[in-house]
Amino acid sequence: MRKPPPERGFFSADVNDLCSNHWNLPFTPDELRKLASPGNRDDGSSTLPLYRAQTLSLRLSPETVVEIVRRYQEGESARSLAETHGVAASALVRLLRENNVVVKKRKVTGVEARRMAKEYEAGATMREIEAKHQVSHGAVLRALHREGVTMRARAPRKLATGITATLGP
């Protein structure tokens, strides 16, 4: 029998409440457990999932791995290589490290930083600069700060309700 809810309107559930059959379902607790566990059907209609996480080196051929390592060592970015091969950049960096490649963080040169600053001051968005120079948002932001660029105010955002909200100062 169910306990009446406390006076404040909250229902506190204990083990008996959670395990009891309040809804009078046509299943016993043992039958529910059996239905919930994969591969435990008498008729053999379900089997245990055979998912195994595959490392990138197993999904890509050895020739492709050698090509990725070569192109990275020649200066191509891990991000562009990941996009080319349809994998996550973090997985590609891990693959490079597994192949004894020293992964370096791409640094924005002074010339590039000045070019980014001019583009930003001319009206380019952060996203446009990131895409053009193939660097992360943080790298662009650090380069602009290093060049002493005053950041533009954030654009107001429309909420799902249609109300305009401003973010930040």
C-alpha cells in the first residue's frame, strides 16, 4: 500500500516504493529484470551487444597512418588532417602520439597576429578569422589580446521566447 505524501507536497520514495508494482503491470519483478537485460531471451531473439571501441589505427590502413604521420611532419595541421579523414582531431592527435610523433601546439606568429588584428579591426568576425587561419578560437583571442586589440561588444542574443538578452558587460 502506498504511503501518503508528506504535508509539503513532496513524495519521498523508499526502496519498497521503487520496487513495488504500483501500476499493476502484467509482469513480475523477475520477468521485468529478464526483459531489461540484453541477450537474456528464451527465444534467442536478442544477443549481447558486441560493441568494442576501435582505435583509430585499427580503422585506418597502415598506409593511411604512414601518410597522416608524413603530412603532419611536413607541417599540415592535425585539424585539417582530421577533417580530411573524417575523424575527431583528438583521435588523430592520439594516433600521432601512438606513432611517436611529437605533437606541437600551433603557435600564431607575430606576422599572423598582426594580420588577424587588421582583419578583426576591419570587421571580420572571430569565426571568420579562425576559419581563414585554421586556428582555434582561443588562439585567435590570445593573438588579438597580444596585439592590444580592443574587443567588440558581444552581439545581443535572441532567446527562444523572442526576447533579446545581452550577454556580459
